[in-house]
Amino acid sequence: MVSRETVTRWYRNRFVWVAVIMLATSAGAVALVNTAGSTADPADLRGQILTRMRAALEQADPEEHNHAGHDLQQLNIGEETRQAVICGVHVYGYEPVEVTQLADVDTVYGFHLCGVAGPDRPWDVAPKLAGPLIMDMSVEPPGFQVVEATAEVMFVDRLRQMFPHKYAELAMTEALADSEMVDLRRRYDAAAGL
């Protein structure tokens, strides 16, 4: 039998209350994570777009990435010596914005940073291609349009001409997330045999 004194001591013990609070907090966190997971369709779509963009850029020949005056001819790229292109991407947004399936996305606005991985070529000396781009997903394979300055139009003005305002503002301040950059470097080192 439990006496009233034992119950009172248990009730006043601060360690028991710490355990009760921690248990309640953990249960609340689990409930929030499970609830957030059930409504994550747009985040899932964004992840699918990111994966599709990365794969399309990496499957393209480096010459197709050639922009901003980069000359990749020095790499001796040919049928038997194709260099691996390893890319990190960031998705600013897509249109139409109301779609929920990858097949319904027409246009993606994003950023890419790609390195051409040669055997034993460190990241620091690898040819790189980077900048805001538009991916046209209405064609197969997807088409890319890179934002570039011209003799008459500055880069920032060209960016504002090509991107919707909300995505242009993001493109001026955001590039790759830290986690994407770490993953890019890891995959590049593996492709270069480092």
C-alpha cells in the first residue's frame, strides 16, 4: 500500500517533474513533425525539381554549359574522354506555382554551380560554371537559359529582365545552401578520384 507521505514526496520531487516535462516536450515535437510531414507536398515537389535540375545539368555535355566566356576546349573533351560535370543547385521557384506534380512544372528559376571533374583535378583548379538560370521543363531534355550580361546590358539588369521580380531578388542574395555545397564538394571529389 502506498502511503500519503510517499505520494507527497514523489509529487514534490523535481527530477520527476523534469522527466514529465521532457516527455511532454518530446511527444509534442513528434506530433509536430508528423503533422508537418502530412502537408509537405510543395516541399516534396521542390525536392523533386532540385533533383531533376541537378541530373539534367550533370547529364549535359560541358559545352552545353558553356557561358560567360568560359572556354572548355582546353579540356580535350571527346567521346572517350568525357569529363564528369558535378553540379550543386538551388531552386528559387517554379511556374505555374499552383501545381503539385513535377510533370506539371513548366519553368524553374534557380542557381547552379558546376565543376568539371578531371582525374585527380582538385576543386580549386577545376573549370566551373555558375550563375542564375532558367530551366525549361516543357521540353525533353530540359533546356537551360543562363543569365549573362551583354555589351549593352549589365548582369543585374539582364537578371531582372529574365526572372520574375520575386525570384530576381532571391537570385541577387542567395546561391547554394551550405548543405548543398558540402554535398557538391563530396561528389566532385569522388568523381575526380580524390
